[in-house]
Amino acid sequence: MSEPTIEEYEWLVKEGAAAIRQATDLLDAGRAMTSVVDALRKSLSPIRTHLVLEQVGLREKAAAKFSQAAEMFFTDVKLQQSTSETIALYKAASFPDGAIADLCCGIGGDSVGLVAASVAAANEGAFPADDQLSERSFLHVDLDPVCCKFATENLRAYGWQTPDVLCDDVAHVDLAAFSAWHLDPDRRVGGNRTAAVEFGSPNEQVIASMLEKNANAMIKLAPACTVPPEWEASAQLEWIGHGGECKQLVAKFGNVAGDPGQRTTTVLNDDGGKVRGAVTGSVDADVEFVEVHDGSDLSKICGYIYEPHAAVRAAGLVNELASQLGHSDEAGQAGKLGLKRLAMKQSYLVGESPAKLAAGLSGSSDVARTSLVNLLAGFEIVAASPFDRKRIRRELEAMKATHVEVKTQTKLIDALQEQKRLNAFLKSSKKSAVKSAAKSARKSAGKSAAADGSTGHVLATVIAVKLRDQLVAIVGRRI
């Protein structure tokens, strides 16, 4: 089948709604895909049938990103690359008043956030009606005509009926006419994915010339992007996390930046881009290390172990976070009650309970304390020992664990395979316990209440770390 033409996409956005509803209803009713295809082919060409079914599948995927996904249009690649509604709303709050340009807008993920957040209060989070946007102007630009058509319809899905979407090279935009601009460079030039600024489109040189014309900007980058040295000094670099993952890095310039020359990690909740946790600082912060020289020192790994959020790790702010969570004990000895790092190549931190960490941040507000602690996933340590499967199994049995998760950060082990093995062991162990309990129940005059051997769901965690060339297993439970 040939590639769809721009005319076919034009049909999709203007006349395809009924066919999309028909296909969705049939699939929701349990009809087989072949049957749905046959029903569509009675009135549609093979290409249009393909486009309709593609949108049905993409809208289902997009529901995790966009509240209005059922009325939006996507391509597979652009959906993957798009900024979610939650993150777009958060990012938009950094922009000043006035006209904003969203460049390389794709299917309009960031555009949705810019438009919605531009209206003061925005009806307490609801997306604004079209007539509420009269005081602001927005330009959304992309070189791909299909993206432009989809972005137009996607903004309409959020209540803005007259979006200004331009199909053109972003280098042709008069940036001086705008208060600030947002850019999402294409990182798949020629079909090959890249995280390097110099290989994107527009590339580093073009972006530099754009910044000369208007220094107020936000540039979306891959989390693993190596940022140009001059950006490190002039921009605020912010790694944004959501749902346990680091989703994107943005470089903020001019009046869009809150802390130029600093690094920031921000982790968002699901409720309209509200911040769950944040830390700002540098990669040069000092931190104490747990002094482990051999197996006899493993007793020092006690209390609680913490895994910083992926966005904290991507930003290189593990030490900064540990430093900010450090505090003085009653004798005034700094850091004695704070967090220590296990190893330089691994970001795990060891310290006291979350409640004590938060309470010990003297001079900080409750919000600031909670914000820092929320960047950590905590585990109460049960045991730390050389990595030995038999010993790990004994610890899990002692915990009465029913399930286990295995974690590591530097591929020291095949965590998924180890997790499968240990869960298979626990399942087998539980079956044996059930048989034993049933046998005991029969001997106890048929007291069947205890015959299932159940102890409820108990999740244990095994964390594999390497300390001075020794593979160590830390067994614990999530808190």
C-alpha cells in the first residue's frame, strides 16, 4: 500500500470522524479486527481504512498523555515525541505575558499547554473558551504539513477554534515579534535518532542565531543530551520527571529561566502539572560516602536506603539532594543525621527514615522539606550481605515475602531474570506452605481457617550494588 497523500489526511481530519466512531464502537463491542476492516471497506478505500484504524489505536495509546485524546489526531512517531498535557501545563507557566511562538510544534503537545496556561486561573484548571484568548496571541509552526493539520485539530479539541498554525521553516519566523519562544528540535533527522544538539534540526548553530534575535526561550531536549558548554553557564537546565521516569530536559533562557546557570530537577504529580518534588543546585555538591572496605563492614548499611528519582539522576543532582537533606544533630555535627552515598557510580543513598529526614531540615518550610523527600523512593533495610542466592532466599522467607522486585542501576546482574527466579522460588515455597498448613489443619480437627497458609501480599525488594569490587545484596521493603 502506498503512503497516504496530504489529501487523504485532509479527508481524515474533515470527514473521517464518523468512520473513526464506527470503528471504535465496533471494536468496543468485541468485533474482530477482520470484521471491522470489512465493515469499513464497504465505503472506504484501503488507505482510508488504514488511516481510520491507525487513529483508533493511537487515540487509545494517547489517553495516557492527553485528556482530550478521543478527539485528537496523531502519527505514531509524533505521539511518542509529544509532550504530555501534564508536563505541557507545567512548562507553560514559565513563559511571560505576551505573544508566544511554539516552533517545531509537531502535533501540538506543548501548544496545548501554552494556550491553556496563558489565561489567568484558566477556570481553575479547565481549558479556556476561545473568546478568553483574545488578549494573547500564539503562533504554532512546523515544516510537516500533516503535523500542522493535526496540531490545528488538536488545539480545537481543547476549545480553541481559531489556532494560528503555520507550515514553514522555523528559521523564517520573526522572533523579535514575540515575548518568548519554545522549540522542540527534530531529533530524528534522516530517520536516525540523536540526542546531540548539533545533529538536530534546527542544529546548534541555527539555535544560536535564533537566541541572538530573541534571548527569551525554552528548548526541549532529550534527557541524555550533552548540553553545549555555553548553555551550562547561561541557561537554567531543568530535567522534568513524571510517573517514575525522566521525560525531558529543557534549557531555559532569558526571562523564561528562573535560576540561570543552575540545574533543576522537577517531578510532577498527575493533577494538572503540579510539582511533587524539586531540587536546584550544581553537580559539584559534596556528599559523604558509606565506608565499606570488606564484608565485615556491611553492617554499616542499615536503616533506610533511598533511590533518587530518575530525573535527579539524569540531572547529576544526587549529591546536591543528599546535601540539602543533610542536617545537624543535637550536638551540632553537620551531616551526622543526613544521607550518605553508597558508591560514586551508583546513586543509592543510605540514612534515616523519611520522617526524620524531613523533620531535620531546620529553617525549611514543610513544603520545601516534603518536596525534597518526595524525590526519593525509600526502602527499609532488612539485611545487607554479599550477593548469595541461598542467603537472599532465606531472608525473603524470614520476611514472609510473597513477591519480590529486584533493582540495580549499573547492570551488575540481569535484574529481570533474578526477579523471575526469586518469584518462582517464593511461589514454590508458598505452595509447600499451603500443603503443610492443610496437613496440620486436618490433624487439628479440620480447622480449615488456617489451611490456605496465606499471609497476604508482602512485597520485598532486593537491591544489587557493587562496593569495592564486591557484589552486595540489600534486602528490604518499600516504605
